[in-house]
Amino acid sequence: MKKILIPTDFSDHAEYALKVAAQIAKKNDGEIILLHMLELPHQGSDAVGSGSDIPEIMFFKNAAIRKLEDLMDEDYLDGIKVSEVVQFELAFDGILKISQINNVDLIVMGSHGASGYKEMFIGSNAEKVVRNSEVPVLIIKKEENDFQVDDFVFASDFADEVKKPFAKVVEFANKFDATLHLVTVNTPNNFKSTSVAEQTMNNFLKGFEVKKVATHVYNETNVEKGILNFANSIDADLIGMSTHGRKGLSHFFNGSISEDLVNHATRPVVTFKI
């Protein structure tokens, strides 16, 4: 977590994410990249970049730079290396591109979630980034003036394909000296006995050096409810999930528990791409 990307639209939720990123950067001697995406009114048309558009483009760019510089002067960023990027691109595409170009270790985003019609047909930039990012994405829902992770919930089916992203989960938990709570959620359509579920989790853990770990089996009507209710039961500080990054029809019909959690959880959520 040496290099952290923070996309900002200068909203309160974006600043909540920046404050958390600052706390993480200070603990890990890391740096922050502040990114603002400029989506111009004519974006995508042939007119963009023509001579008549240059004054408008420069106006928006200079205004964004001034706002970024004001943010960089905030007291909570003292002592942290902070750089700024203003990009003319759709937010979702630009966030992924900048994260790859700069080899970032973590993306931190603020989100107020989405629901109903908006969730189904529009979604949020946070949801799209979670679905496609190759690096971990931390979603912050509210102001966290003291971002401590003492209890970190990670729910999974603990299949072999999850082992690669789980290495980053362990690194995340160990850096915060957190207790990592592994959770198998039993549902009516996918039920395992406690002994089988615990054996699966214990076998999965072999080869990983986790400082503090506990295993749990939780029964609920569906996986998302199980994760949220278990996290509430232990007053968890963070929920973690791996994501397949489904796209197209597969994504539409199968959905994504990770993306649902991004929309519906009130606690911070961190996702790791399989």
C-alpha cells in the first residue's frame, strides 16, 4: 500500500475516501495520487478538441487544478507525498487507466451507494471499478476520522481460485494487525455442515501466514444478508470480498455479491480481483 489512487469529484464522500487514504499512507510511508476526471458536455463527439472548444476545456481544467491544490493543502495530508492528475476521459475508464500507468497498490473511493432503478440500469463508478480493477479497491461510505481495522470479515466459498487474491487479503489484514474473520455463509440452496465448512476453511489457510485469524459458519437466506448480518454481529471494521469481474450477460444474470455489498453496506468494503 505504498501508492494509493484517490479519484475525486470534490464531493463529501470523495473527501471521506481521501481522509482514509491519508491515514493508510501515513502508516505505510505511502504516497497519494489525486485524480479528477473531466467529463466535458461534448465528450465523445467529433467536436471535442476543436479550436472553439479550447477556452471551455481550459476553463474546466484550471478550475479542477485549483480545487485539487486546495485539497492538497489540507492539514490531514501534511507529511504525505501527494501528486495530482486531471484527465479528460470518462471517469470509470480513466480511473482504471491511471491506476495501471502508475502501478498503484490500492484504489480508495467514496460512495453513497445506489439502489433500485439507478442500481440496475446505471450503477455507480465505484461499482464499475470494483468489477474491473486488477488492484484492491477500498470503498468508504462515511467519514472515518480514525480508520482502524481490528476486525476484518472475509467471506468466500474458499475455492482454489480464491487463493491468489487471498494473499493480498492476508497482507492487508497483517498490515493493520487485524483479526481476519473467515466466514462461510450457509444458505438453503447451498448448505454445508459446520464440520465440513470449518475443515474447508482450515485447509484453505494452509500456506498462509495470518497473524490473527478466526473461522465462522453463518446461516442466512442469502449470501449478501449473511455477510452483512455477520459483520454487524461482531461490529466489524471492514468487509472483504473477492470478485470475478463478470461482464456482459454473465454479469447481468449472475450479478455480483461484491458489487451488491458496495451498494448496500454501510461499513467500508474492500475487493480483490480473482
